[in-house]
Amino acid sequence: MAIKQKVNYDIESLFQELGHNYSDFLTFLNNNSSNHLVEPRSENYPLLFIIQEFSKTIDQETLINVKSKNTTNYYSSFLRRFREFIMEKHESLQMAELNEVIFHEFVEWTNTINGQNLKPGSINTYLTIVRKICTFAYEKDLASKNFNYKFKKIKLYTLPRYFTYQDLTLFFDELKHHPDAILWKTIFITFLGTGLRISELSNLKVHDVDFNEKLIHTIGKGNKERYITLYPQVERALLLYLKTVNIKNSRSEKGFLFSREVGPNRSKKISIRSIQDNYLKIAQKLNFDSRLTVHSFRHTFAVNCLRAGMQEGYLMQVLGHTNPASVTVYTQLSPKDLQSVVQDKFPIPFEKLIQQILS
């Protein structure tokens, strides 16, 4: 049986002896208690409000360079269209009511406006953003649970789109007739021998190419910087190009590497749109598969690195991927391709081709 013991302390007097005010202590307890009451999460926040708050975080992340400008623009474009759709079709929609049916209604609405169907890859990207909105709402106590489980990505089994040796031979032969052949030949050789993304190549500065250390410095997605080996044939093409545009000391130049300007004042870069347009004119003339794009040069680089025996982990670093699954896609080749003889050294099977182009 427990023995009850009576405490004879006068709490108020004890506080006075310790030099503290008992009333202040009670006020502190009351305030502290009210501040720590846990409000139940709500499922009733309007989706439009949550989209607006999520958009603010994207803007803030841009200011502190968490997201690249291209990523931010993509998110902003999607959020603007998604908000327009919700306002037009489901203005009073609550967070908990958002589901796959409404999402696919948004996809159909977008297809109608664009006049063409969204590709599965684009739909998956949209799903990723919607899932992030759901997670954001939950973490900010704007939803009772994380509703991202409602949105399942489409499973894609797309093979990498890469050029054959014959494709590239025809492409570079056609480039010889370009009015500015030296510029565009060097651009596409650099794509072929580095695996750079189109935005990465467009943003290269002259001093990013270190001919002494045989390295190219670039900043990729998420502002992640990395170094790419400058292989001999790419080096030769770049040196010839810089000589043509009157650049003598590349390490001291701060202008853009690829520009229509001659000399050190290279303040305007070759735009992504210009690169795409110049590729497309030749690709259409040669009747290339429409699925082959400028990005296919990156795929071609990756596929042939694996053929040459490069380990996937190293290739992942060269390409600037953080997810190993992103590199695994390049291994999905036809059985005939998988039986190709592994090359002993870089630059992969296109060494002779680039040699022919330069000569």
C-alpha cells in the first residue's frame, strides 16, 4: 500500500526566498502551454492557396541557388498552368480532394490548349511536381497526411536515343556547307566528346577549358559543378576554333566559349534555341529519326563510354547524375550492340570520325 506524504512547503514563499516572482512563473507556464498546443492538421486548405505557398518556396530556393534557373522556370510554368486549370475547373477544390482523376483531367486540358498530346516523360515530370506539392502541404501542416501516394508515375522503358556512326558521318559532312562551319562543327564535336547537356555547353566560358590540366569545368543541374576530361580530339577542335576567333590566352578570357563574336569581347553566348534550330535543319534534311535530338549526342557519348569499358559509377560522375538508375538506361542496348568489341582507349569509336572531320 502506497504511503501518502503531505508536503508542507508554501510554494509562493519558496519562490520569494529564491528571488523569483511566483505570478511571473504562472504566467510563463500558461503562455508556454498555449504555444505548444498541437493543432490538428487540416485537410480543408484550398488547393489554390497551397499552390501559391509552394510557388513562394520555389522563388526562395532560386534566390539561394538551390534550383537552377531552367528548373525554376519549368516549375513556374507548370504551376501557372496548373493554377489556371484549378481556377477554371475546380476553384473550391481542397487539398484532400486532389487525385489522379483530376490530374489526368488537367493533362487533357493541357493537351487541348497545346494542340498536341503531352509525352509520357513530361507527364511524369508533372506528377513529380504534384507529389512535391503534396509533401510540401503535409510538412507545412496544410494537410492531414501526405497525399503524394495518390500519384503514381508512368513506367517508361525507353531505350536511349543515340546516333550511329553512319548518322554522324552524314551529319558532319553536311555541316561543312554551313556558313559558319567552324563554329558549329566545334559545338557538335564538343557535344560528342564530352556528353555535356545543351544548357551546360551554351553556358561554357572560355576559361572553363583548362588545356594544361586537360579538363573542362561545368556547372550542371542543381548548380552542381564537375570536371570533364578534355580528350585529345576535342582539345584539337577547340584550339583550332579559338585560333580562328582570335583568342590567344584562354585562361584569362571571361567571355563565352561559343559566341558569334570574334575576339575577347564575347558577352553573348550561342543560345539553346539556336543550337536546337541548327541541329534540326540538318537532321530534317538528312531525314533523321525525329526522336533523335541534340540531347542524343549526350546519349551517344554515354553509350559508347560503356562500350569502351567505362564503369557505370565513373560515367555517372562524368555525366553529372546523382541517381545510378539514370546511367543504367544507357546499358539497355540491342543484343547486337552488346556484343561490340570493347575499345582499349578513348575517344571511343568516334576517334577516327573526328580525325576525318578535322582533316
